[in-house]
Amino acid sequence: MDTPLFAFALHDTLVDTRDLSALLALRLGAAEADAFTRRFREKQSEFTYRRGLMGAYADFHRIQREALEAVDRERGTRLGEESKQALLAHCRRLPAFADAPAALTRLRGLGVRCVVFSNASRYDIELLLDNSGLADRFEISSAPRRCGASSRMPRSMRTCARAPTRARRPPGWSRRSLRRSSVHATLGCVPPGSSATPSGRSNPGATRRI
């Protein structure tokens, strides 16, 4: 008989991202901290999906940084670099949900193999599981990194065979510059040294349009 295997998403299933509100409340106040935390989580999911759709994998720590910068601009909270670093560090020390340890222990007692499914790096997964007290209950999966997809996308849940991506590009654009521009436009980010606006629109004549 095959051994049953359960795969768990890491954030908001095993560890509680709402814990960030307490840290943010010291800087922003309770109401704004709760709103910021919700939006921060929404942006992380959004950026993960968008990168997955493009096949432009980035590990979750980088996505968290991009999401943090986006929400800080959007809400006008103007967090300093020290506050941002403290918040990102706390993302690696999130607590487990209160019922998670007992439930996982029971599953292991029933002979179920438990794995974590995340697009975070192996280092970040192990660190977060360690800090939340769940490390001894899991094996670890890092499939999304190997296949370049979001951990929440169906194709990440099976063996990935990535087909070549083809895109029409105007003369003078290299494959690398086209890909970089597409990533920044899709995420709503401004590439370093670019005159593009945060909305993705460029100043007239400053950049080529695709």
C-alpha cells in the first residue's frame, strides 16, 4: 500500500502572517498596521502569480521585498530601510497557528508523510519551520524553484516540462531586455535607471514601447 502524502502551503496555512501587525503597530498604529499587513499579503500572492504566469521565478524572500516596496509606496507610509529590514526579518520568524503542531503530529502518527510546498528557498523554508517549531514534522519540497513556477499554480504540482517561450519584439531589443521590461511592467516596478513611472507608463521618447 502506498504511503499517503499531504502537501501544505507554508504561509497562512501553517504559519500566521497576521503576526506582522504587532511589529508594524509600533510604527504605524494598530489600524494602519492591520490594513498594511493585509495588503502586503495580497501583493505577495499577486506578484507570485504574475511571476509564475511569466515563468519568471523569484524566491519568496525577493517577492516579499518587492511587495513591501509596492505597498509602502501605495499607502504612503514611508517606512525607513531599518523598518523594512526588521519586517522582512520577522517574516522568517512567524509563529505557527495554534492548532498546527497537534494536527501535524496526529497525521504523522497515522503514517502520513507531510511536506511543505512553497516557492521560498530551502534556507528560508527550513528557517521558518525551525523558528515556528514545526521542523521535525516535515519533509521539504522545493519543486517550484526547479520548474520555475509559483507554488500555488497547478503546473507546479506535477513534473514541469517548460516549453520555450516565444515573443514578438521590435528591432533593437534583445531577448534579455525584452524579458526584463516585461517583468517590471507586469509587476508594476520601475527598473533601476529607467524613466518609467510606477504605473508602468514611460515618459514620451524615454523608452521604446512594445
